[in-house]
Amino acid sequence: MLSVLASIRAVLNGAGQTLSEVRAIETRVSALERQVIWPVEAMAAVDASIRKARSVFTILSRRIQGLAKGSATLGNTQRLEALLRSPVPEDLNRLASSYAAVYLALPSPGQATDAQRSVIDIDDALALDGLKTAAISDRAGAGALAIAGGLEEQAVEAAPGTAGMLTAQAAASNLENQAMLQKMLAAQLRQEAAILAHRNALRKQSADSLKQLRDNLLHALGGR
């Protein structure tokens, strides 16, 4: 019996020593995590730096957004400029009438030839298309800034291990911005093509006018 009790005591003493060694290892691992893997002091310093930088840039951004950007001074032009800068999508429906009030309406058939009316009409259409695209791009940019601000706030409060989710959100937002940039480049290419078409239309009209003038002169000379 005594030998059995002695054996049990020896096992318990050995287990206690083993547990002490396990606790020591856990302590060293915890210290390694705090000092190397997730250094608490360094992370706190980075967090404070991010908060300070974000506060400075937020103040500057609000000041820039609060600046008066309107330059028009007349009534019709002020209304058109306000519509172009308005964040309300429904205002795009009123853009055509405001545009006509500034750049005048399409001439009637008696005021211009069919060719001139066609050129004016397509020029107005492409100009309106460009203005609407620019307004939509501005709103998309404002949305991108809002998403970026939200990601910054999440990054400040994010728990360790969630960086991958924030990175995925940022990548998706970046893809949306790239798509909008491609749309703007396509709109710019359309405008360049429209400018070339307009110049060619003017050359064609000049050629027709010269031909008509020559025919009239030949007819007048032949009549004599």
C-alpha cells in the first residue's frame, strides 16, 4: 500500500512539474505574440497615427467641399451650373431645358437648312450626353469617397485577422472606380469623334455651297 501511494505521489509531482513547464511555454508564446507578432505598443502607435492623419485630412476635405465653386453670374447659366453640380439624379431630367435656355433651341426649318439642323441637333445631343456623364461621374466619385471613409473607420476599429475582408471591400470598390473611369474615357472618345464629324460636316456643306455657287454662275453665264 505504501508503495502504491508513493507511486501516486511521484506521478502527481511529475504532473505538476509538467504543468509548470506548459505554463512557462504558454507565457513565452504569449510574450512572443505581444512583442513580435502583434506588438501592442507598435499597433497602438500606428492606430494613433492613423487617427491623427485621418482627422487632419477630414478637416481639409470638408473645407474644400465647402468652397463656393459656382462661377456663372446670369440667371439661366446659374441654373444650368447648379443642375450640373447637383447630387440629385432627378435633376438630369431638367438638364435639357436648362441647356436650351443657355445655348438656344434648335432652329426651325425656315431658319436653317436640313443639313445645318441635323448637325446642330447631334452636337446638342452629344454635348448633353457629355454633361450628364460628367455629372454622374461626379456622383460616383462622391460615392467612392464615402466608401473610402467607411473603410478607414472600419480599419481603425477592426479586430486582428479581419484585414482580408477590408482588403476585399477595397478591391471591389477599386473595380467599380475603374469601370467608371472606362465609361468616362469612352465618353471622351465619343466627343472627339463628334468633333471630327462636325468638322467634316462643315467641309461637306462648304463643298455643296461652292458647287451650288458654280452651278449658279454657269447658269447665269449660259443665260447670257
